[in-house]
Amino acid sequence: MLEISYDGSHYNGSQYQPNKRTVESDLKKHLIYFFKDIENLIFAGRTDAGVHAVGQYVNFISTYKLDTNLVLLHINKHSKYIKIIKLFIDKKQFHARKSAKKREYVYLFSTEQLPVYLSNYISYMDCAVDKVLFQECLNMIIGKHDFLVFQKTGSNVLTTVREIYQAKIDEFQYKVLTDSNKSIMLSKITLQGNAFLYRMVRNIIGAIYMIASSNNKLSPSEFKKLLLQKKRIFNFKPAPSSGLYLNKIWY
């Protein structure tokens, strides 16, 4: 069992894809050096290309018995974009995805011009947003709903019903690394739920941005119709991947 963090800007998502660099392909390359009988890596949640993780969980089955601390130190020394936070053996029946009770995603964006070194880690939005309107829409997704309209087209799941426990937007000042006298105002969206559909978070944020941005004339009632009618009554794009983080998982 591993808890890992990674810089998603260097990967085409978390899951293995032929001829593409993914978190799974890089991580497995490092792990199989020690655990030569690994077949599958099971991730707690799937992240899209460019999406980051602070606390992602992965599990695999192996008969090799090694010093997990030495494995952790070796992989962290040789892996540039994936870091292992914890590595431990769990003999109980455990599944990184199915055993998870709650997940938290964080989304960071700014309407101010960003230093180039932040462009892969904070999303730039070109219009100011009304935070009151944004929160009003976020309040609508709290509870158990059918999020079919926010799922990526073509996804294959048994049910599109999910429960959201918390949805909020906050602001904070981020100090520019090279100038302690300069700060950038960042917006932080936090979503906690039992599980999330593929691209659900980015689609929710993209749809709400359409309503809360200063150059739009849609009302929060239009967002509520998306949930109730489960079809796109207005066009929206998913929020950019750069600002999204799989932040925490509870078991």
C-alpha cells in the first residue's frame, strides 16, 4: 500500500495508456525493480492529464518481503515527479478504490496574471468571478445527486449518483517566490464526496464559472436545471486541468 503525490503536468493521466507516459507506467517501472511479480496497480481515484495529486493511494499484491523504508528512500531518490509519502504492508483485504470512504479535491485558480512557473499548477481565468454566486451554485451540489450531466461523455459506470459532503470557495494571498512584497490573490475550491465521476470536478467548476464570471448573463437557476434535468441546457467547458489536485482520501 502506498500513499503518493505527483506532478501531473508531466503525465497523460494516472492510468496506463499504450505509448504514453502516465503515473502508473512510471510508478510501476520503479516498483517492479523490487517487486518483480507485480501485475496490476490499483489507484484510489483516476486523475486526468495535467491533474496533480497530494495524497493519492495505490495498492498492489506481491509475495516479495522487503524493507519498505529502503524501497521508499530508493524510489524517492530516483523518481523526479512522483514521491512516495508512505509505503507499508497490509495483509488484510484492501482495495485502494473500493475501500475509500471519502475523497477531497482542491481546485486553485486566479484571475490575475500568473508567473510562468505557476502556469502548470494554478489555472488562469480571464474574467473576474462573483464569489457569492459561485458559492450559491456550489451549495446546490451538496447532498446526493445524479451527476450524469457532469460526467465525461463515453464513461462507463454502474451509477452516476454521488454524494457531496462539502463544497466551498475561499480566497487567500499567495506570495510571489521571487518578490516577498508581491502577492497574488488565489481562489480555492474544496469538494469532498464519497466518490467522483471521471472529469466531474472540472465540469462542475467549468459550468459554475460560466454563471459566476463577470461577462455572463446566466443565473444560478440555470445551473440547478443542469442537475435536475441531467442534460446540457447550456454549453460549458471543463475547467483547465492545471489547477486540480486530488488532495486527500479517507479510509
